[in-house]
Amino acid sequence: MKNRTGVYPGSFDPLTNGHLDIIRRASKLFDKLIVAVLVNSSKKPFFSMEERAEMIRKCTKDLKNVEVEIFSGLLVDFVNEKKAQAIVKGLRAVSDYEYELQMAMLNKHIDKNIETIFLMADIENSFLSSSIVKEVATGGGNIAGLVPDEIIDDITTKLSKNNKKK
Ligand code: PNS
């Protein structure tokens, strides 16, 4: 099969080093990898979808087969619109498994042709999450090593603007 496309979906609020590691590794498995910034209705995002997509674009400039898109509908509709073969998700720990299994099964129930492929997070990133990044940054801590260097300023600037508003 030629031109295999994978979709790596998520909230990416913001992108972490864990996400970037999955993007790099998944980009080697597909001809094209689309990182899709989607709506998770159970989360209240801090960054706008465009801000999140822009931060991902900044950090994936060197990956020529990676594209970043925003989509507000169902993941399966996006996957079909892009004629992609698979959804890629990262698993950090057993605790991720139950939720991810449910999502993968739901997506397969909606469209039986869509496969979900899981990549295990690197052990170094297994504690990382976007929520932890926001918590450290909000508390004035150093987020170097948690997120790509290119977006540290974007995150801290937005947080300090937000803190001034309060
Ligand atoms: O990074 P997250 O928040 O764990 O990613 C979850 C996400 C955005 C991939 C999921 O909520 C999603 O697929 N949203 C799009 C809407 C959808 O298709 N929902 C039903 C399947 S979860």
C-alpha cells in the first residue's frame, strides 16, 4: 500500500516533549503524519486551537512529512476526510489504557475500517502531561525539559498575561 497517512489527534494544550517524541517516531511509520488539534469536550482548554496548532508547527518544522491541522468535529470524520489509514495514540502508563481502549473501540464502532495504533511513551516522558506543564508554569516554575524549547516563551508569556488579567 502506498501513501500511508496517519493521524495523531489530541488536545495539545500545550504540546509537551512527550507528544513531540510520539510525533517524531510516528512520522517514520507513515508517508504522511497529520497532527490534528481536536476538541476534547471534557476539557476546558487554556490555549486557542490556532495557538496550539502554531506551537506544534514551530516544533515540527524539521519534519517534512508532518502537517498540523485543526478540526472541530468527530475524529473518524477527519480521518476519512484525509483518507488516512490509522489513528496514532501514545500510552504513558496502564492508567491511560482504559480511556484509550474505550476511545479506540468507539472509533472502530463508528467506522470499522479505522485502526488505532499505540506507541509507548518513552520512559523519560512517562510522567509528562499538558496539565503538569500548565501547573508548573502557573506556579512560576521552570518548564524547560518538559516542552520543546521553541515554545517555552509562548507558554510563559500567555500565562503571565492571563495572571495579570486576574
Ligand atoms: O489529548 P486528548 O485530550 O486526550 O485527546 C482526546 C481527543 C481530542 C483525541 C478526543 O477527545 C477526540 O477524538 N475528540 C474529537 C471528537 C470525537 O471524535 N469524539 C469521540 C471519540 S473520543
